[in-house]
Amino acid sequence: MKKTILKYLQKKGIPVNAVCGGNHKCGKCLVKTERALPLREEERRLLSDEQAERGLRLACMHEYEEGDVIAVQSDVMKVEDSLKDDNTGYRYRDGYGLITDLGKNGGSAAQGLC
């Protein structure tokens, strides 16, 4: 079985609010990816209508695919209006982080992800 987006982010050391430990209970591990993720029935009870409509999904419920571009909502790391790049492959702005995995074949830039 592939790893979830949450497990991938945790392995990379990227802070994700997952107070339930990835057990599909808290609804805090909000992410958005460039590729459209289906809204799972389990997510419907944890996400607001607005979050679901914006394409936000729970990292604990979706598998990571190589090359995914992921925006992470971070309550853990507050970053003001400036964009910060700390050479780890992810950037934060206004409470969101953008993670790109270039993989073996390069990658693409994400625009307007959140």
C-alpha cells in the first residue's frame, strides 16, 4: 500500500496539524493538491462545505503520488505575509505551505493552488 500524503509530509519533516495522529478523526490535516482529489464520504463529516468546494482534502485520507504538488494549511507554523523558503523544498505564506516534489522527471510550478 502507498503512503498517505500525511505520512509523506511527516517523513519530510513538514509540520502538519494532525492531532488525531492520522486516524481520520480531527479534520485538521488540510491540504490541496494540483491534481483533483475525490471527496471521500468520511471527509464530508469533517470538512465544511466551503472547504470541500475549495478543493481542500484531508492528508490522512489520500495516497501520495510521486510528483504531487501539495499546499498544506499550517496552524503549527505561523508565517506572516512574506514568503519564506528555507531550502527544504517547501514555502509558507499566510498560514499555507507549498511543497513540491520534483521527482526524477522534473516538476511543474503550482499557481493559485489555494
